[in-house]
Amino acid sequence: MAKVSADVSVTVDMTPMIDLTFLLIIFFIVVNDMSKTELEELKLPVAMEAGKDVPPPGRPILNVRWFPAGGVPEFVREQYRTQFGLTIPNDVEWCDVVWQRKILYHPYWDPQGRADPIRKGRPDTYWKLAETMADVFVPNMTTKMDEELKMILPDDPILIRADRNTPFKYIQKILEICSREKIRIWKVQIAASEDPAKVAERAAKK
């Protein structure tokens, strides 16, 4: 048999591969940025014993920012001037609740005639937070029948990230709102940072 030799030259077009690479890079940059939009820069309380956080999909994260009188950073002041036309006084402590960069509560929030359902007669300055929890958080949560209470309750948690110096009264208020009708979120997680000594010890072992 006669041997047949083939001299075939194949050219591979790398343009689609380069395009795909750039698309993947853009995708990961966008996803990484979106994951950070829910987290405010806070000094979290240190937990001596803390488990690894494995967040369920879509878990709402409430950031509680607290500043002493006269200690509100300029970028926060500018945020209030821009969004609310509000100048933060220097002689009062300041606390707000932020979700996905949206402020849902601050001390001067207009109650718009609403009364606190638990403390009758007091204005409800937390109504925007409660409304967001009832209309946005709860409808997107999985639910479970509570056999003892004979009612369907949300079965997903929310995460509260509070500055370590935040007075407990602000956290307590959020917990009260979780118990309101049409909300009834009973799974609440509190964020904490890991003990720096344990972090350093683990790093030294590597």
C-alpha cells in the first residue's frame, strides 16, 4: 500500500475564548461587588467562641450603625444631607438601620401618624423597617407550620450586624419588630468577629 502523508495546517481562532475570559472576569467582579453592598463598615463585637457562618440564600442583613454624640463621620452626614435634607445634630448619639445601602430607620424618622403597636401612644419611627420586613423579607422566606402556635411562620433567619458599641435598646427594638403581626421572624442571628488571638494562633500554625 502506498503511504499517504497529509500536511494539514489548522488555525484556531482565539477571539471567542478571549471574549469569554473577559466576560467571566466582569461577572465575578459584579458578583463580588453585589455581595459587599449588604455589608457596612462596622466594628463587630468579638465572640470568644463562634461557628463559621454559612448563610442561607437570600438571608436579609440589617446593619446597625451607632455613633456617639459628635462622632458621626462626614460621609454619613453627607448621606443624610443628600437623601433626607437632614443635618445630624452634634449633641445627640446617632443610630440607624441600613439594608442594602438603604436607610430604613434613623432617630428623626417621620412616624407619619403611626403609633407603636407595642408601646401604645408612642410614635412608630420604625415603621419603614417593619414595612420592609413584612413586604420584602417575609414573602421571600421559606415557611413552616408551627404545630404549637397553629400558624405558618417564616423559617429563614435574618442577620443583625451591629457596631460593638451599640446600646442594646436598639437591638431590642429590632427583636420587637420581628415579633409584629405579618412579620413573626423567629430566627435571628447576631454577627460577631472572631477573637484576634485565635486568628493569630491559627495563622501561626500554617
